[in-house]
Amino acid sequence: MAEFTRGFGARRRTPDPSLPPGQYLTDDFPVLSAGPTPRVPLDQWSFRIRTEKGPDTTWSWSQLMDLPIEDVHTDIHCVTRWSKLGTSWRGVSLDTLLAAVDTDFGYAMVHSYGGYTTNLSLDDLRGGKAWVAFEFDGQPLDPEHGGPARLLVPHLYFWKSAKWVTGLTMQKHDDPGFWEQNGYHTHGDPWLEERYW
């Protein structure tokens, strides 16, 4: 993960009560990636959840499409200070996926094609707060934005919404993922400006 793309420059801040502190509003959908963009054919895509209690639980793309699909309308906030309001997504709730597994652990490491990881608590993944999303604005999710599927955790900074998601590993402790090991906050609430340690 030695390559970084940053399409960002200094922007004038727009006062808006719908924006978390320190954020500016954008109509764009900027791209920030660590490393090259994975291209994952749908017939090779899979999502698995690994727990401390038994074999992995795995879904193929067609099995994911057979699960209940939800429409999600939400604001998103990037730690690089842009916010995009009123975005539209479709995906499968993590509540649905986590209902299929048994774990006593309270945390998960999220894994992506390409090796990216990020850590989340199950409290941030359950309760209608997180989805495996595969459509944005009525279209299949572009690879540059994490397609064919990314995690969507919109109440936290967007680095927690891992692109090209491929699975979760339950963990006993809140061990840090990629950006969290490199100075980003372990939680990432934009309304509390939990950007960095």
C-alpha cells in the first residue's frame, strides 16, 4: 500500500449546521485510495465472516443478492474534510449478515480486496447503522468508489466504509486497522472530530 491518490486541495469552508465541525460541502464524490484499485469479477466475489466459534460463514454475489436489500439515504463525511449530503445507496444490512453468525466478541476487523483493513465495534455495525453497499445513485458502484461492494458506515468518517470489502473477522479487542495504525482515530465520529489520535 505504497501509492496514495489525493484529489484534494484547500477549500473554502461553508458554514452549515448539517455539516460536522471542520467539514465543507461538496457535490463531487472525491476518490482517496491507498494502493491500486482492485477489479473483482462478480463470479469471483465473496464475503465471509469469521468468528471464534466455528467455520467461516460465506456468501457469493448471487447469495448476497438473495438477501433482503435496503435503500439507504444518508450523508457521508470524509476525514479529509469533505461532506456529501443526501446520498442514495442500496445494500444488505450488517444486521442481516451478522444474524447468521454466533460470536461473543465485541469488535470486528474489516478486510478488503487489496489488503486494506479497518476496525469497528459491533455496536457500530448493528442496529441499522451499516451495510454492504453495491449501488450508488441507482447505478452499480464504480470500482473507484469500492465496487462491486463496499462497507457503508455513514455515521463514522468514510475511511471506516471500507472499499472492495471481502469480510469481517471478529476480534476480542479493538485492534487497529490500516489507517488506525497510522494515526487515525480508532472510532472516527465526525460530529466529535475523532480524526486522529
